Amino acid sequence: DTFGALELVEFTTVDSNNIAVANAAFANVEITYAVQLQAGTSLPANVFEANSVGGPNNNQVADTYSPPFVPNPLGPKDTLDFTTETYVLNLLDGSALINYSFELEVFASNVANQNLFCNGTAFQEIIVG
């Protein structure tokens, strides 16, 4: 899982002491659903399905990813990207607490032994407000 850095858009106001204050207004957040083998793993894995659920908690979007995948099998130095989503977060509207959550489940097995599963799940939450 990869979670992009916030890119802030700012505007400036001047307070009563004539000091300029930069105010963050919006943040662009890019979420990439991707998988790699755990560090130190030398055996490739055959990815046969993945599921993601993400977005604002009041409007979650679910997706299922099925083969063919490239690369597959997944080797020790490979990254398999499923999709990328972009969200614009309003940081000024303090009237509502908005939670965003993102989850990716990957189902895979060892290439040499299809009965040896190496599934994984990643979860990330962003709270704005």
C-alpha cells in the first residue's frame, strides 16, 4: 500500500497584529492500491484476486481485481499496481468530521506450492476536521 503526501493549497490572511498567516484550504490525496512481497521473501507469489474498499466513510467504493495481472507471478522486486484514486479534502470546513478509510485485501499463493497461501491486508485511515 502507498499513501501519497498531502499537497496543500494555501491562502494568506493578515491578523490584527499585521502578521501574515497561511491557511491551508484543500489537500489533494492520491491513493494507490498496490502490493509487493514482504521484504526478505525470495519465492514468487501467484496473485489470483484482490479487493479494495475506500473513500469517505459515508460513501465507500468497493472494487474487485481479477487476473490477468502484470506482473504475475509477483517476484521479490516487483510491484503490482491495481488502481490509483484521487481525493480533494476540504480542510477549511470545520463543521464536519470526515473520515476516509482505505483497505486492500490480496489473495495469493506460492508459485511452487499452490496450497501455501500468502494473503495480505493493508488498512489506512485519514481524519479531516
